[in-house]
Amino acid sequence: MAHTADSHDMIRVHGARENNLKDVSVEIPKRRLTVFTGVSGSGKSSLVFATIAAESQRMINETYSTFVQGFMPTLARPEVDNIEGVTTAILVDQERMGANVRSTVGTATDANAMLRVLFSRIGDPFIGPPTAFAFNVPTRRAGGVMQTEKAGGKVEKKVVKNAIYLGGMCSECEGRGSISDLDLTQIFDESKSLVEGAVLVPGYTADGWMIAAFKAVLPPEKPIAKYTKAERQDFLYAEPRKIKVDKINITYEGLIPKIRKSMFSKDVDSLQPHIKAFVERAAVFAPCPACDGTRLNEAARSSKINGKSIDEVCTMQITDAAAWVRGIKDPGVGPLLANLLHLFDSFVEIGLGYLSLDRPAGTLSGGEAQRTKMIRHLGSALTDVTYVFDEPTIGLHPHDIQRMNNLLLELRDKGNTVLVVEHKPETIVIGDHVVDLGPGAGTGGGTVCFEGDVAGLEASDTLTGRHLSYRASLKDEVRTATGAIEVRGASTHNLQDVDVDIPLGVLCVVTGVAGSGKSSLIHGSVAGDDVVVIDQAAIKGSRRSNPATYTGLLEPIRKAFAKANNVKPALFSANSEGACESCNGNGMIYTELGFMDTVATLCDECEGKRFNPSVLELTFGGLNIAEVLDLPVAEAHAFFATGDAATPAAASILQRLEDVGLGYLKLGQPLNTLSGGERQRIKLAMRMGEKGGVYVLDEPTTGLHLADVENLLGLLDRLVDAGKSVIVIEHHQAVMAHADWIIDLGPGAGHDGGKVVFEGTPADLVGAKKKTLTGEHLAEYVGS
């Protein structure tokens, strides 16, 4: 007889209403692999991440004491009637890793920590403890009197003479591996004085507080070119010292050390756009001459195991580092070697063997970051937990998808519940259970269209069911190139002296396994004023930003409203003068309750419309600003394209948003509620408006449903037919089949790749006798 405990074999969700979900109720089997499908924006992430995973995390957080909860992020209860049978959820999402300049693949996965212990134990010569090999720890020397308080108020004193605390940091670059020489002409204008605005650094205005200290120390009206040697030294390189400005004590410091600390010591990608632009103009980054870019001091680099120092191991491709570990035969560090080897083998298993441990974490793509995070779960002893994955096949070649599928099944077979949000048919078909959401996106979605097994999905008449077995066919005729970009001797990263002609005037697809050198070839060789690059960099969005503000659409709308009503455009911004005074233009009142959850309530004054009542009385074309921001893109396009409200500047932006399949999206929907695929397409629509003859797209099918891929291909065709050249870095077979020309890189990843293994038409790739990996998968896809 079955035990009562065994009856809890389902996660039951009743009445989910998060974002666009319409009272959704589903039953998800535990210890099985469930795939969630549906078009972008249909509600998959809202159900899996914002409802099931969020409730799991919230309930776990509630088990901690109120004191501990005060230090944790507060999670609001999802909009759902009830969830039963939920287990501990572990999220493995596509969020990029932190862009901290000190974070590398090795530090993010604990590989560096294990290597430091290994070198401190058996490295020859012996240097010191593990910290002696850490590039984030400087060597410190201390001297003086050390006091220790004892019982009865006694104090024990001990004189410390030249105590050394060993670290591995290179003192020249402070463990960053690179130093920046500054172009002084970009930092100040020698011909001007301080009051005339000589300092060109963002934020250092002539009448601002940042310049006040300089004006107190140096002659403010004297051009910098006429400064004496001492004045110039004081202006640029003065050591920090206290001075008085307007009776206020402040620290005066030379301009160069001041901006080095505040701007140049930070990761460029983490800076605000205008500061990033200044840093890129003013700084010339080069490998540190003292450590050759290794980040480590000379002592740390001198200790070796089997002829390799720790910095040499970190620069190796991980597949080679694994071979190096296998060559170490020392029983004293046996358990450590076993753990290190398991970690390296996990990298190879998951298709990241081409990375090196010194690769900056901020340079990993979304897919690479997700798989790096996944590594720590592969050897985990945890069972009966819920793993939640967001498109784990993103950025993967068809050859690598099979490996990913095996890892997902391995997690399930250990007794875990695996929930996967996915668009790729190769991963959908391995699911034990499928939940298809739709039928459309946004307000047209949010309902369960199908629930059952894969065979049932294929037989169903849902959009996903109809497209699951769809295969794009090769084109009968391909376009002829009108010219070519000649690439000669390309050797960026792993490229091996590549010579290739990239055709112009056609749709050219660059493909190959992950890490084969596709991005290195295109981003390193195709550049210029005439090139528009649409890459995978994430767009960030707060609850205040929305499609209208992000794309610049709000600007022509505000001006049209202002002109029609003879008032200032600032009145029609919820972030400026027109904001509701009660909620400051948020539409919601956020109440901080200290150690309890922050409570969000609808603003009584504006009823969530974000504008003050006087602004809502002003109309344009019969609608007020809040009603316009509540329109879906398709309706807004019709509104601004013709009639009394015709606004060409707004209509052209809306046309591009509609072209990329976002016709359902409301103009005022907060960006932080959009899915990854929707954000990518907003960016695509924005960049499509830029003037350029060559468009470079890096994996534009990311987050796209099978049905949306057809729309994307139509958009790419329209670009080429309009006389543009389109170069697409892509793994999706439907895009490859639709190309006029394919450049395939490989044959492997890392130093096993970096060569052109095929260039020609898709038909030639499929028909080749000796097929490349891409050729095999494309032939299988089109049924050749």
C-alpha cells in the first residue's frame, strides 16, 4: 500500500494572475522534466519565475528570524490564489555575471581558490599560504605595538616588527592586469582657464563643486598652458590634503589620481553611458608591463608545478588545464585534485571547455554565464529540489544542445523537478510534461493552451504544436553579392590567421559551434561608421522606464501634445513636471515596513495613471497622455500614422516595433516586466532606425518562438531588398537555411576552432560529401 507521503507528487498552482496571466491553474509533476512553451510574452516567465520560483523563495525566506530577514531582499507575495506542493527552487537564469573588473571565470567558479591551495601546498619553490597566489590580496607589511585585552582589565602588549602578510597582487596594476595611460588632451584644454571650463571631465563644470577646490588652490583665471611647473604638478598629481573652501573643510587631490579612482579603476561596462564614452576616449588600456597582464606579483609567478605557474594555468584553455591536472601525481593533495578535475570536466561536459580561467566574467554572453552558473549544481548532492532554467540552449550550436539535454535529464534522474522555459524543438521533445501558454503575447496571451505530453502537443492545434515539426526549406534561388569585405590574417582571440571574403548586398550567416570564433571574426573585422551592430548586451529597465521612454518614442509624442495644447513638453513626462504628486509618477505607492515586505498599493490620486489630473485634461487626437501610453503598439501605430493625430516621427518608431513582432506591447508597460526576448527585440527595433549600409546581428533569434522566427526572417529579407548588407551570427537552422551565403567556423571550440571550415550557399553546405558539424545538423533539419 502506498504511503500517504508519496501522494504529494504534484506542484499545484491555482489562480495565477502575475503580469499578463489570466487566472491560470496548472498541475506540474514532481521529479519530472516540464517544458514551458509559447510565443515571447505569452506568460511563461510570469508563471515559472514570477509565480512558482518567487513563492518558493519567499516561503524559504520566511523561515528565517525577523532579524535575518531584515538583511535579505524583500519578496512580495505573487498574485496567485494558492500554490501547493512547492519545493526549494534554484534559479539558473540568463542574467549576466557582475561586470566587476576583478571577477574572472576562475574566481566565479572557485577554480582559482582550489588552484591557490594547490600551489601553496606543492608549488616549487614554496612561496607562502594560499593568499600569496591571490591577485585580489596585496602584500602588507606592519609594525608597531599590538595590544590584547585580558581578564580583569589587564592589557598585554607585544611589539610587532615588520610583520608580513603575503598576497599575490601585482602592485603596479593593483591586480587588474591592465594599466591605462591617459590622453591629457581629452581631460583638459590647455588654452583655457578653470573658470572658462578647461577641465573636460563629465561632472567637472566650471561653476560646479568639483572644480571649486581647484579654484581655491590654483589661479582660476590663468590658462593651464601658462601654469608654472609647481602649479601644473599641484593641478594634476597633488597628494591628498585638507583645505578650506567657503569655510568648509574638504580634501584636495590632483585631477589625475582623483579621476583614476572615481572612473578609470572601475569596469568600463558598469559606468554610465556618458562617463563610459569619456573613459574610452581618454584612456589607452594596455597590459601591465610589470606582470604582463597576469595580475600577479613576481613571487606568485615564480612557483611552479610540473613546469607551470598559476598564471600559466589560468591562461590555458580549460581542456588543457584538465590535462595538466591529470599529470600531477601527488597523493598528499589527492582529494583537492579530484575536486579540481571534476570542476574542469564539468566545464567540458557543458560545452565551455574553450574558456580560460582568466577570462573576465563580464565578457561572458548570457548563455555562457548561465552555463557557468549551472556547473556548481552538476555535482550537487541535493535531491528533491526544483531547478528552474531560462532557455538553457541559448547561444548553443545544435551539436551542443544534445549535451545540454543530457545534463537536464541527469538532474531529473537524481530525483529533482526540472522546469525549463524553452523555444528550441530539440529540447521541447525531451520533456516528460509540456505546458504551452498563449495563444498570443501580452494581453492576447496568459492562458494555458495545452498541458500534457509531447505527442499530445504535436497533435494539438496550438501555435507551438503546429510549428514543432516545421522545417524551413532551402531557398530555390540565392541573391548574388554586390561586393565583399575582405578579411585578411584575422587573429583576434582564437582565430588562426583567417582569410575570408564576407559578401555584401546579401543575407550572410556566420555559424559554428560555441567558441569557434564567430564573434571574434565579425566584431573584430567588420566595423566603421557605416556598420550598425546589434549585439547581445542586455538592456536594463527600472519600473519607471518603458518602451516609449527607452526607444525615444515619448519625445515626439510629448512635443505633439505640447504643441496641440500650447504648453511645455515636460508636463507630459511622468518623471518630470507632469508627475502625480502623491506617487511621484510611479502609479503605485510603495510603503516600506522595515523588517516586513514592502507593500505596493495603487495610487488613489491618479489611479495608477502616473500623471496629475490637470495634465490628463489635455488631449491630442481625442486621447490624453495616459490613454496613449496604455495603447498597444499596433493601435498606437494606426493612431499616429493617419488622421488628426498623425505624427510621422512617432509612427516610424512604432512601425519598427511592429516589424519585430511587438505589436501587442503597451507603450507604458514597465521594462522590468518584459521577457528577455521582448527586450532584445526592442533593442533591435531601435537600432534598425540608424543609418548604415551593413547590419551585424548577434543571435537575433534569442528568446524567439518558432512562429516569431518566420517574422524575423521576413524583416531581414526586407532589409536586404532595401539595399542593405545583413551579417547574422546565428545557430538557428531556420536562419541558416534562409541565408544566401554561409561562413562556417570550426571545427571545434577555442584553439580547436578559429578556422573557416566552409563558405558557400546553404545548398552547397548540405550537399557537401564531407560535411562539417553544422552541415550534418542542417542536412538533418531540412530533411536532406
